[in-house]
Amino acid sequence: MTSTGAAVSDDALLILFANGEQAAARDLTQRLAPRAFGVALRVLGDRAEAEDVAQEAMVRLWRMAPDWQPGTAKVSTWLYRVTLNLCLDIKRRRRGGMARLDDVPDPPDPKESAAEHLQHVARADALQSALGALPDRQREAVVLRHLEGLSNPEIAEIMDISTEAVESLTARGKRALSRALAGRRDELGYSDD
């Protein structure tokens, strides 16, 4: 099998892997692992922990592949749910101490100037810090909706709550983020233009 890209569904790739097709595992990993890592990084705020979570989530996906029932859920939705559960486990173990908020920004665009890069880093740090101050469920909903681009019904399934609860969590989270960042508009290089 050659690299299939987006032409083959996640379900089909998982079934191919369960049937011994190693290239399917590679394709599905390339497609889903970065998204699992991104969610974990935004929820946990720690790159090393996020890498561990993404790796563990993918291992669990491979283990359950032989039992996968196509059509019962989306593979990506299942993976997001496992990723969030692993993040919650880590956060429970951390309780009692302050969660680390050190954010590692995306690699700089080679076309970016040094000033633009510093501004990008400041914005990413400010967002990660503001996300870290949100209650866990609000942060999870905001990350999945506004940073990962999932629909409210998908998030409801992942978080095992109603769509209305997702809407409420994301609305409250956005308001809290807006309040937290409002006084930093000039510092972060945002204007009212």
C-alpha cells in the first residue's frame, strides 16, 4: 500500500491496520497524531507530557483496532476522547501544585522577522496562560472548538455532555479569555483597526 493521504477514511485505515497493513498505520499516525499532540499540549501546557499523551493515545488506538466497529464513532472522535482522558489523569496527579504553563510556540516561519516572531511568541504565551487559568472543562471545550475546529456535536460526544453544555462551556470560556486578554491588546500588538 502506498501513502493514501485523505483519499482513504480513518475507519478504512484502521481496519487495514488491524488486517496487518503497516502502511495504513503510518498514514493514520501522520494524520491523527499531530492533532492528538496539539490538543494535549493546549490542555496540559507541557510539551513533554503532551508528547507522552499523544503517543499513549495512538498506542491505545492500535490496541483496539481489531475490535473497531466502523460507523459507531469517528476514529478521530475516539482518539480525542482518549487524549482528553489521559490529560485529565495527568491533571489529577498534578493537583495540589500549580500547573506548568510554559508554552512552546510553533516553529517560526522562515519569512517572519525577529519582531514578528517575538510578537507571535508573546501572543502564544498569553493565550496559553489565559487558557491555563480557565476551569478544565471550559479549556477542553475551547481548545477542541476554537483551536482544533471540531463541531459542537463532535465535542459533545468526546466530552460526554450535551451540545448545549458544549455551547455554554465555549461561550463562558471565550468570555473569560476575552477578559483575561483585554488589557493586553496594545502589548500584544492588536489594534482596533
